[in-house]
Amino acid sequence: MKFIKDRWEKFKAKSPWQKLLDVVYVVFLIIILTPSGRTKLQQGLLELGLFSSTELNENAPLSTASLNWKLTDMSGDAITLEELNGKVIFLNCWSTWCGPCTAEMPNIINLMEQTNDNVVFVFAAHESGTTVKEYLERKDWKIPAYVYETNPGTELHFGSLPTTFIIDRNGAVVHRSSGIKKWNTQETIDLLNELAESNS
């Protein structure tokens, strides 16, 4: 009790500016120590446009192993990337426990709503279908979610979540991003639509 009283007396003796800084520091600690607070902070940083560039940074044709990566949707139906041949694929590897994944998901959903039908969105999680389905229902997210049935091929290996790949109509990775990103930018919309309309 004496410790708290002493701290309070020291706080009262500070200048108004020092008191304000202390309050801001405490609020910041509360934000970063709670999952929902961290998500809100990350979403705020995304809105500043700090993580938004979507330049073409790869040219990696997918091998047969990668094209045959087997995923299962929330209804239990299986697909492979090979079945999506001829369409642009926006492949987001995420997880229900990943805070940055949660932070960026709303702007990916917004991006999905602004692209044409030749762009296919695939949200792949290495968790059980039940876990993913229950999480999506709690969040009220309507996304084409899948879970792994097999491991991804070499070109789609990644070491952190979220990781996103943009795959062109010819089955080549043309963009890879590791970490959180603001996806619903005009740059990304233009890139996806341009790739979808390309005849190459």
C-alpha cells in the first residue's frame, strides 16, 4: 500500500506534460498487451499506408507439386491449384491465432469485392476445418477458406504468417508478401485486374 501511495505522490508532483506522457504510455501498454488492442493498432498502421506496395517481385512458375497442392473447403470439397488454371489466384496463407492475419483480413475482403471474376481468392490455413469454420462464423467473414490436405510445394513455402502469393493465369508466382499489408489499394486492384485480362 505504501508503494502505491508513494507512486501516486510522485505522479501528482509531475508537470502536466509528464502526466500526459505517463497516461499515454499506460494506454499504449494496455493496447499492446491485449489481442484486440494489438489488432486495432495494426489496422491503424495499415490505414496509414505503411505496408501497401504490390510490385511484381517474383517470377516463379509453379511446379507440378505446387499445382497439385490439395486443399479442402469448409464443406469438405477438395481442390488443387491446377484446377484454377487460367485464372489469377490471390493466395493468402493465414491462421486463426495470427493477430496480423486478423488485422489485414477486412481489407482483403474489401479487395475481393472490388476485383473481377477472373481473380480467385484462396485463404489457406494449416488448422482443422472445424477451428477455421467456427472462427469465421464468430467474425462473420464470408471468405473462400480452405485447410491443408497436403503440404505446399517448394515455390509456396513460407516462414511467417500471413504470407500472400499472387499467381498469374499461367501458373507463376508474380508477387509474394510476408507479413501484414494493406491490400485494398488501387495499385493492387489494378494489378489483379490487369493480370486477369492479360492474354499472355
